[in-house]
Amino acid sequence: MIWLVQADLHREEGHAQLLDALNRLGSEYIEVTLPPGRDSILSGGQGVDLTGFRDKPVFVIGSYKLVRLARTAGLTPAAYTEYPSVW
């Protein structure tokens, strides 16, 4: 399983704790940013090609835009939301 974790999501309080837990468990994750006005995913300033993760379960922690971009790349991401599905 790979986790896509959005870095700049409204300063979520549990963000650092989540990354700490993923590191302690040895879980694979990518911390990503979403440039405003562009349909791209960046990690460390470089573009992220999600097509390489099509054979892995993916869990998305981030905005609806991140989930949409993951689906556009051919992934079937799991994402928690407290709202009804809007996509």
C-alpha cells in the first residue's frame, strides 16, 4: 500500500503525527503538493507519475482534487471523507 499525503492541506493538526506513524511502521508514502490552477501533483518540486502505482492499493489523505487526479491516473484510491461523495 502507498499513501499519498497532501502537505499543504489547511495545516491539519495531525499531519506530523501521521507522517511519524507512517515512518515508524515503515509504510510507503509520498508527501505531495498541488499547485493552484494546475492539474499536477508535485513531490519535492518534481512531478509525480502515479501510473506506477496502479498495481498497489493507494490511500489518499488530502483534498478532493488529489483524489480526482489519482482517479484520472487510473488508480482506485481509498479516501476518508465525512461528506457524501461528490465525484
